[in-house]
Amino acid sequence: MDRNTRRARAIAIAQAKPDTKLIALRYLMLAAGATAASIAVLLSHFI
């Protein structure tokens, strides 16, 4: 594998990494959904 191939592969791997802000937003939305679901379950038991 020559130098250009190695460099192209490194650039492709670096660009394939997902954005950290997007990951944080995804986990935040997942946590909000889980919280809403738990509240809905608790309310359904009390009503």
C-alpha cells in the first residue's frame, strides 16, 4: 500500500466519524423520550 492510498484511507476514516454534537443531541432526545414514556406509565397507574 503506497503513501497516497494510506492517506486517502485515513481521510475517509476521519470523515466517517459522526459529529459529536449530533451524538449528544441523539442521546438527549432518547433520554427525553424515555422520561416521557416513564411519566406516561406512572400516570396511567394512578388514573
